Amino acid sequence: MIIRPATRSDLIAFYGAAPPMTVKALAAFNGAEKPIAVGGYYLSGGIAMAFSDYSPDLGKRDRVKGAKALMGALKGLKIAVVARSGPDGDTALKHFGFEPWGMFWRLT
């Protein structure tokens, strides 16, 4: 799996449309031109809102590899970072240093 900074065309290929806001993201590829996962953040009210999405065929080992790359980028930010979890995301967020913070999770 190759992980690199995402371009606008990567985000359009993955989501089917451009994001409605400016994002800084990473994209993961398994040899194809279309990304199999993306993760990054956007700014909202002075807070970095983290996100990640991946295709169902992405294996657990590659999900962890991608999450580690994203966490490296997020931990370097000088502002608060929050995220919302998906159906199975609480465990992953906790594992990577987030703690519950209202309806979000905050990176500690």
C-alpha cells in the first residue's frame, strides 16, 4: 500500500465529488489509480475535524498502517483535534489517543 498526500482529483475519485470545504488529507493506494482510503482534517471554528474513510476491501493491517500515518500528521498540529466515530470506531479512536468529548472524541 502506498500512502501519499491526497490531491483534489484523489478526493473526487474516492467520494465521487469534491469536498465542500478545504481539506488536508492523505490517500492510500493499492496499485490502482483510485484511492482505497483517505484520511485527513478540515478546520471548523479553530478546531481540526479529523476524518477517515476506506473501502470495504481494505484489510485490517492496511487500515492500521493508514491510521498511523494519519495520526503522525494530526499529532503535529498546534490546535485541538476532534473526530466522530463510525459504527465500530470507538475502539480505534481510543487506541490512537482520543478520549470522549461530548458527542465527539478529542485527541489528547
